[in-house]
Amino acid sequence: MLSWVRAGKAILPALVSLAPGMAASAGASQAPAPHARVELVAAAGAIAPGRDLWLGIHFVLEPGWHIYWQNPGDSGGPPTVQWRLPDGLAAGELEWPLPERIEAGASIVNYGYEGEVVLPVRLRATGGWTQGGATVAALVKYVICRDICVPGRADVELAVPVPAASQARLPAWRGLIESARAHVPRPAPASWRATATAATGRITLLVETGRAEPVARFLPLVPGQIEDEAPAQVTAVPRGVRFVLRQSDQAATPPASLRGVVVLADGRAFTVDAPLKSAR
């Protein structure tokens, strides 16, 4: 059973079951379901042995509904994918564009997506791939919420090579995937230095980028490390930025490190993994 609300938080409204999505065409199947449409899209029409093809799980949500980031925050859960691939093809991990901060009540803060989002994934053709016609298929499971939370599932598929009837959609698909990948946080530059200190219910994170950062925000990658609803204190320092975060009261002991995303004023986003020490 899915864990909808983290321990110690208010319980969200009742859940409603969702019927499985239904496959559509021989090109890219679109799975219609209440409150969402899900489809599998590609950045190119074919894939050669030893090469990559970028795919995307494309969600189009009804107004007011949202799905979740890899760290959903105080409730919900991120989408998962179970691939059904022909011999010679292998899928990587989902990639996660920057989410929105979604307030779902007085003490519930989530991280997720509204409107439309693409979760990119890299498809690799091994030496066993013959370039013959095949179908890439996946079962997508997700949680979608507004006033209620609904467990959803969609069976999606894509013919490879993409058939002629769907070729006209490739430029739009490519644009969606490229835009999503541009908003995926990158590893912090090697020149950055991130350290964190825990003391009296708070965690102080210092990120040294080499210059003062007057505008920045922090998104946690690991659920339950900080209190998501508590505003962070953000202070520019001569060589970077300092965040003072409220430590989660659900954690019995501080974690070994603080993992998260630092978003700078220009929209660039980087992942950091700061060893966490106790203040003396």
C-alpha cells in the first residue's frame, strides 16, 4: 500500500481507485484516465546499435491536479515505470525537472508538477539491437492529487522506428524532451564546496560557489530530512550562500549528509551532497 502522508502530518482526504489507462495507436499510445493523459514520446524516429534515444513520459494534467517529484515532500509518491523492452534495448533512470512547491494545507508542502511535464529517460541500444521494428512499452504508476489523491496507472507504448503516421509529431516531442532535460538539475561543479551542520533542531547548509549568491533556494532530495513547510533563512555570503533549515522532527538522528538541489537566481540548478556534522 502506498504511503500517502508522512508520519506526524495531517491525513489527506480519502483515496479513489483509478481504472488502468487504455492503449491507443501503433505509434505513441496515449493513455486517457480521469484527470490526466499519459503518453510515451521520443526525440528521434529511430535508434541505431550503440546509440542512445531520449524518450519522455509525457503527462498532461487537468487544471488543479498535480503529480509528484522524486521527493514528493510531505505526502504522495513519485511516478514509477516498469519497462517492457525488446532484446537489445535498455532504459536508464527517470530524470526529474525542477518541481513546483505545492502547498496542500496548513502543514503539508509537496514538490511536484502541475499542467504539463515530461520525465526524460535515456534508451540505449546494445550490440544486440538489430534496428528491426519493435515496440517499447511501459507501465506507468503515479499518484495524482487535488482535493483527493488518486492512484493512477497507464500502459503506454511507442513503435520504433516511429511509423510514418507519427513522424509529424517528432519536432514537438523533441522540443518537449529537450526543454525538460534543460530543467533537470546537474551535479554541482567540482569547484563548489558544500558543508552542513546540525544543532538544536536546525541544519545550516553552506554552499560556496566562488561568488556571493543573493538569491537562491534549496530543495531537499531525501524525504524527512527537513521540515518542508518551514521557510528557509537564506543569506548571501562573500563566496556563496548559507541556508538555515529546520530539521525534521520525524528523524530520530541527523542523517549522515544533506542531499538537495540549490537553485540560483538565473534558474540554474545543481545537486549537492553535504556531509552533516553536529555543532559543538
